[in-house]
Amino acid sequence: MLLDLGAAGRFTGGGHVKRSAPDAGVDAAQFALHTDRLDLKNIHSSINKTSVAGDITLGSTPSKQTLSAKLAQDGLRLDLQASLADALLQLHEARLLAKKGSISATGQASLKDKREFSARLRAEHFDPSALGASYPVADLNADVNASGHAAPAWQVAASFDLKASKLAGQTLSGSGKLNADAQHISGVDAHLAMAQNTADISGGFGAPGEQLRWKVDARQLSALASDLIGAVSASGIVTGSMEAPRTTFEADAKGLGLASAKRPMPDSLIHAAGDIALAGPKKTPELKMNGAIQRLNPAAFGAAQAGSVNATFTADARLAADWRAGVNLTLQPSTFANAPLSGYARLSADKDSIDNADIDLRLASNSLQAKGSFGSPRDKLDWKLNAPQLAALGPQFAGTLQASGSLSGTHAKPALTLALDGANLRAPGQQQIGTIRGSATLGNTAALAASATARANTARGGSADAYADVPLVSDIEITRYVSPSLTLDKARLQTSGTRSSHTLQLSAGNADFDAAVRVKGGWANDTWTGAIDTLQNRGRYAFTLAAPAPLKLAAPAGSGVAGLLHPEQIALGSTAIKLPDGSIRIDSLEKTGPAWHSKGMAAGVPVNYLAQFSDAWRDNVRSTMTVGAEWGLHLQAAGKDSPPVLGGMLHAYREQGDLTITGADLPQPLGLRTLDGRVDVNDGTLRLQLKVDGTRAGQARLDATAQLHDGRLADSSAITVNGSANMGSLAWLAPLAGQPGLEIDGALKLAVNGGGTIVAPQLDGDISGDKLVLNWVDQGIKLRNGQLQARLAGDQLQLQKLAFDGNEGHAQADGWIRYAGNEATMNLRLGADKLEVLSRPDRILVVSGQSTLVRDAKRFQLDGKFRADRANIELAGENTPTLSDDVVIIGKGAPPAKAPQGQPLNIDLEADLGDAFNLKGKGLDAQLAGALRIHVADRRPPRVNGSIRVVSGTYAAYGQKLAIDRGVINFTGAYDNPGLSILAVRRRPEGEALSETNVEAGVEVRGTALAPVAKLVSTPAVSDSDKLAWLVLGHGIDNTAGNDMALLSAAAGALFGGGQGKLANALGVDELGVSQAAGTSAGAATGLQTTVVTVGKRLSSRAYLSFEQGAGTATSLVKLKYKLNPRISLQFQTGTNNALDVLYTWAFD
């Protein structure tokens, strides 16, 4: 036995029948059916795609028939038991288990007398979304009971009890009951509550004088739709009969808006009242209502500008396929974007016409008027827009626009006139237009009236050419159009001729292209037939249409010109497009309903022409290659209940020439002999074939397939892969990195095959590399003799060995990388043994150590421990030229967009400087030692612990070489603020005892990098002025004279100012220096008597305190200078000389 349900699946099975005699009835029968796959989606489209399996059993005896079923799928199970005996049909059990819930039903029905029946339905934690994505997420707990009889006339009594439940995450409860028959509903009493929203209904209707009252109080709209705010209350009365019910209603909506708009208007109000009735033989719903709007804010619904809209309205509508609607709206004093808003709008419309439109809307000085009708040959709708102040609409708008026109004729054969003039326009989406001017006449009312007469004549045997002669004339020009994706210097649309024979021309241009298209043809009977006469671009992407291309468009029947926006048929005949070199030929391009077909070829197309569309290709590849192609494609577009279907082939191949990779300063030609790619799609299987052969690129081959799901590649698409590669040299990869001086070389071989799915590939293969080289001279990286051994196994790449030799030592890596579930996991190990990782005259580094890189679902971690066996690092001088941040390199592409952040890389590294780490540069020549531990977690700033110390070394500054007696930098967390403990001194000649006439001076720095504290030190202790002299000049300040004084002053400025201020700031003063005394009689002398050491501190914006100590005499002064105003200051002086001075400043040009 076979029960075939088509795409839904099938049941197979068998059974037996027993009879006492060949002509007797059935004594007993038993049948068993089984299915391995039943897709309920093909029975009910709202249900998820299923693959139900199970059994159905049917049995029969003379007195009883039975049915049982057990069907199941992951998360779903149906058990059914039913019987028929003595004219009583009993449903013993029907139970559906879905996820963690269930819904069950029991009942019985008599098949005789009054056909009495009863039924009970119970839901326990039932979630409808388990059956399909179109059903809501819920947790339902309910009991439903019904009983009654079906003869002689049906009658039922029903009740429900909705216990504590949830719908869309909101609490849900309720209860109700009713009695009903074919003519009457009575005893209705029901209550529902969802979150804070309630609905009540009570009474009855169907008999004269009965009323069914209903009320809805929705004070929490967000429970019904998460983005809604506000409250709605509504009530009404249902009257009439079962054949013609009618309800009145009265509703108030307060504070309506969208939460996402973040512009609530809690005091807004929309009031509406009216009635809805089923009328006519088709029981069509008809609506009549009136109402008012108060303080409605458009910004509450997402508009860019706020406002306050007040209006009254009346409306009526027929709610059916042949809909009709009428509205009469009058704006009361209102505002929008702080501008006055006023006017009215009156019209009625159906799907084919607009009747008696009368519209006059005004915003600030802008106005829109429309008056008339549209839909019959003699109708005419005139309109006018006068917008001298578009900025009144909001900051996204600007400019002036005047437009006017008319619309006449019918929906299928419209006629319109248009005139517009605008300047300096700005619109949402960062769109701008310098000017727009033009006019259009597409048909006219007089011609349409003549056409109506002509059709009447045709009915009497005349001709019907009048409508074909209506004019199609337009000329619209736009200048300086700018948007984020397109810039046009100008664009122009022109049409001429009549409906039956016309020409359309469109041109547009900017700095990159100057394109034009001209189309000739005619319109008749919902079909446009003609040809693309001209299609060309004389700009960057130059091409030309070789000959006119026939074109046919067919709109849906009766849709008129508007139907061309969604044509039922498109047919483009043989078309040839000439490029500057090469050509493209479209043999056919057709659309019939949802089906598309195309066939064609290309020949002699230069790769450089295609490179114009890719900045990355243009920057990294130079080409002499030309390519050819052929295609034959079929596409069935997706429908409401059907997926897209793709079929056909695309083949592209090298004809001649070569590609050269030019990303860096060492261009690498590939020496291509073959480059061939082909894609075929047949019966839902996509196949990709690729072949590469080149003297430098080597040989590569790939043959892969993928199963399409609903016309698309999906994670679960089954795949097969078979490929190989043999590259004798990898040198061509180096330029792709875009790093000057980088060299890559070596041989690579690969062989792979396998299957699985896209998200879980199962591959098998080997990868090997030999004589691998990585040289980067600029960075001192020189790795050679590289060896690679790796294996593909399932979804894992097993890195068995990756090893390199340096000029000294070697490095090796191993581990694995796994790709599954669209995620990569890995465990890699890297070891170095006395590897010279940097090797150039100013930068040598030899290291040993181990590291691991681990990524899994919980972490992405780099751990390691390295030690510097030897290092000689020379820092670049301060005068090394560098480019300023504001320098733009012409021709260099924009920096790549920042990639979206994934799992953060956590780092835990230990670095030991070893016993031979030498650093030289910026005045420092030292051997360093110490160890650091660097820790980075969760994208937070690095944390560093450890210390670096100077084993021995000197620091050259101020023309002297200072010995570093103590140099320790301690890291205790923040990487940019280590603790400092540094002492650098100027050594005296060995063998000389230190004394007040033989002083060893230096500088000591303590504190942290962000808050250093520095001071002058000496042995033995002397004054700060002497310390400075011994540090800079090598002798005391009392022996300083003439040129030495000037040198001391300059050195003090450099030492204490740092570029004017570093040490002075570290000592906590604003001025520290040595200068020549002035303003005294001694000022004309030379020598020590004219030299002073000055220490100064600004106390406020007006007060400055300074101390001056004579270098050669026991003279000292304390000065306090106070600024009264910009011209007058007071100076108090005490010490060797006491004085009060009034100082003034007089400036002039």
C-alpha cells in the first residue's frame, strides 16, 4: 500500500482483510502505515519544515473501528487514539508534545438522533512557536470545554479558562463563556488580561434589541509591540443580526509614539468615533468615523523635527480588494519645526481613481495645492508646490523649489504635465542638488478625450490611433548632484515624440565618466517595443554599443505605464558592447514572470579595464593580460512560498598576457600560461573548477562542489573538495604584503580532498614547504632554510613542523588549528634557540625561549618566556627625518576600515634581557639587565611588572659624559608610569681626592615617569650654583668668567629648561638660571661681580617671587614683583639693597 502526499512525503505499509464469504461483508481488517519523512510545511505553509516519522494503525470489526497514530520528530510527538462503535465517535486521546509543553484533546460525538457532542481541550506550558517561526512565543495554560448538538439545528455552549500564562514575554490570563446557534449569540461574558491591558465583552446579539458590549483598555502598549508607547482605550456595542452585524466604536489614544524615537508627547490625544458594518452581498466591511487630533508630535514617531499638530477629520472606507476611501481633514493652528502649519485636505479615492481632491497645505512660506480628479479620460488634477523655504522642514532640508503640473487620463493611460525649478537643494541622506530645472508633457487631456471618441468610433468600425498620438515631451536637467555614493556634475533627461513613437535620452557625467543612452520605441496594449539606439561612456569606464539592441517590456495587464516599474516580461535581443580593447556580447536577456535567462560571451577584455573597479587591484597588480568569458544562466526568483532556483554556467579564462604583482618595490611577474575558472549550477549543486599554470606562480588545480539550500549556500551545505598546488617559488607573494624590502621565497606543495559541510569541513591532505625564505632587510629579519610539514585531517590543520634558520640559531613551531562551527580554535607552540631575529648594523638581537598560542571557546591566550642571549641596539638619532602627521602620500590608498573586534587576545609574556644586552643612542651607552612580565587581558592597557637596571654605562649630555652610578626602572603595573631611581655623575680624574676645590657633581632623578623629582647632587656637598658649575664646566662657579659664563648660562637653560624647563619643573620652580647682572654700576664690568644665579617662582597670575645670589660676592636679593595692570607693576626688593620701585611699560608701533 502506498499513500503519496507529493512534496509532503509518503506513507507505505500493508494489512489484511477477512471475509466469511467472497460476497460477504468485511469481518475484520487491519492496516499499518509507516513514514520516514513527513514535511508538514508542504501541508500548512506556516509550520516549520519538518521530517516527521512514525506509524499509523487502522483496525475494523463488525462492531468497532479504531485508529491509532504515533508520530515524532526532534522536540515534537503526536499520539492519537480514536474509535467508532454503535454510532458513537470517541476521541480517547489526541496529545501533541512540543518542547516542554503539550496540548491534548478528548471528546465524543453521536452520529444519531440530535447528534450530541462534547469536547475538552487542555494546554499545559504549550509554546506555539515550536510549530513554526510565524507563530508567537508563548507559555499557554488553558482549559476549553464545549458541548451541544448538531441536529435538527446546531447549538453549542462553550467556556474557557486561561490560567497563568505568558505571551511574547507578558503575563496572560482570562476566562469566558457563551451560548450560540445559527441565529443568535447569548450569555457572552469574557475577560482577558495581558500585562496591564484588559479586554471585556458581555451580552448577546442576533435578536432585535440585543446588545453585545465590548471594551478594551490598553494602557501598556509596549506589551503588544515593544516599540510602542502611550495608551489606547476603546469601547463599542455590537448589534444587528448574524448576517449583518454592526458595531459602534469610540476610541482615545493618549501619548502615542515610538520608544525608539525618544521624543515622547504624553499629552497628545487622538479621538475617533464611528461604526463598522458588513454590507452588501459580499459582506464587505464598511467604516465611517470622525475625530480630532490634539498636540500630536511627529517626532514621537521618528520624524526629524518636532511639532504640535491639531486637526479635525471625517473619513469613510470600504475595506476590501476593491477598496474605497474618503477623508476630510482640517488642520487647526499647528506647528512643525517651530514654523506655523495650516491647511486642509479633502478627497476620495479607490484603486483606479481620485475624485474631487481639494488640498491646500502651508508650512511657513511653503505651500502645496491640488484640486481636481483623476481616473477617467475627461478628469484633470492640477497641483502646485511653492517652497521658497525648504529649510522649514528641518536641518536635513534646504534650498528653494517651485513645481506645478497636472495629472489626467486613466490609471492605465495617464497624462501629465510638469514644470519645476529648484536651486541649492538639500535632502535627507546627505543628498545635494545645485539646480534642477525642466518641464514634461506626457499626453494631454484633449488628446485623451479625442482618444475616447476614437474608441467609440472604433466600435462603429473606425480607427483608434488618437491615443497613440498623445505627446511624450520632457526636458529635465540637474547640476551638481552630490551624495555619499555618487557625484554628478550634470544629468539630463529628454524625451520627444508621441506615445506610439518616441525617443528617450539620458546623459550624466562627472570627473570619472560621461555616459549617455538613447532609446527609441513605442507603447501599445501594455507593451513597450523598441531598441536601445545608443549606449556609451567616454569617461574612465569607456564603452560603446556597437549597434542598436532590440528591447521589449510587457507590463501586467491593465497596469498602464506604471506597470513598467515591475514588468512581467523583458526581452533584450542580441547586443554587442565595444570596449577600448575587447568586447562583450549579450546574445539574450529575458524575463518571463519570475524567471530570468541570459546568455553571452566576452573576448579580448583587458584586465586593466576591469581593475578600474577595484582600488586594491589597481594598487597591487600590473597587467598585460586579456580575458574571455562565456555564460548561460537561468534564475527563478524567490516567490512567497518558493525559494529561488539557479542554474547554468559561467566560464572565465586567460587569453594572453601576464599579471605582475607590484605591491612593494620588487615587482613579481607570475609568468601565467593558464588561468581558467568555471562555475556550473545544476539540480541544486554548485561546482567550481579552477586551473592555474605559470612559470613563477606554479601550478594549482581545484575542483569543488556545494549543495545549495533554497537556492543559496548555507552553513549546512554539503561540500566536496579536490585540489592540488605545486609552487616552485613563493616570491610573487611578497609584494602583496605591501612592505618595501620584504622578500619571500621557497617552494610549496599541497594536495587536498574531502567533504563535509561548509560549517564543518572534513578534509584530508598534505602541505609541504622547502627552502622557505623570509628576509626583511629594513627590519633586520633574515630567516632561511625554512621547512614546512602540515596535514589536513577532518576539520583540523595539523602543523607538524615549521622551522627556520637565522644567521645564528633556529626557530621551530608546531601544533594545530581547527575550524568548525564558523569558529577557529588553535594550539600552537613556538620555540627559539639562540635565534638571531634581528640582524643589521644598528640592530642585533639573539633570543631563546618558548611560547604558546591557544584559542578555544573561553580564551585567546599568548604565553611565553624569552631571554636575550645577545643584543646590540642603536636608537635612531633625534634628527632622523620623519614625515609629519598631516603629510598625505599621493596615490596611497586610504587606511583599511577597522575590523570588527572579535575575541580579545590575552598576553602573558616574560622577557629576560640576559647578560649581554647593550643599548646605545640618544646619548645613552649602557649594558642593561633585568626581567619584565607583560600581561594584557580583555583589551585593557598592558600591565608590566619587573625592573630594568643599568649594569654599566654612560650618558652624554651638555657636552659631557656622565657615568651612570645607579639606573633602575621599576614596573609595578602601569606600563607608562614606572618608578625611577637614577643617578648620573661627572667623574673627576682618578687619583684626585674630592674636596671643595675638586667636586664630583651629578643629577639624581626619583619618583615616577609621569611625576619625576630631580635634584643636583655633589660630593662633597656644595651650593646648587656650584653643583651646576662643576657638572657643566668642571670647576666651581668662583672660577667662571667671560665666555664660560655664557656657556654656563646656555647649559643651565638646556639642563634646567629642557628645551627651557624640564629640570626646573622637576625641582618645583619656574625659573632656574645663571645670567649677567644688569641695572647697576657693576653692570658694565665683567667677571664674577656681574654674575648671579636666579631661582624664581610665580605665585599667581600677578605675583612673581625671585631670589638672586651673586656668584662671586656675598650679595643676595629677594624680589617680589606685583602687576597692578598691564602697564604698571610694583617691585619690592630686600637683601643687600632695599628698594620699592614703580615700573611702567609703554608700547608703541
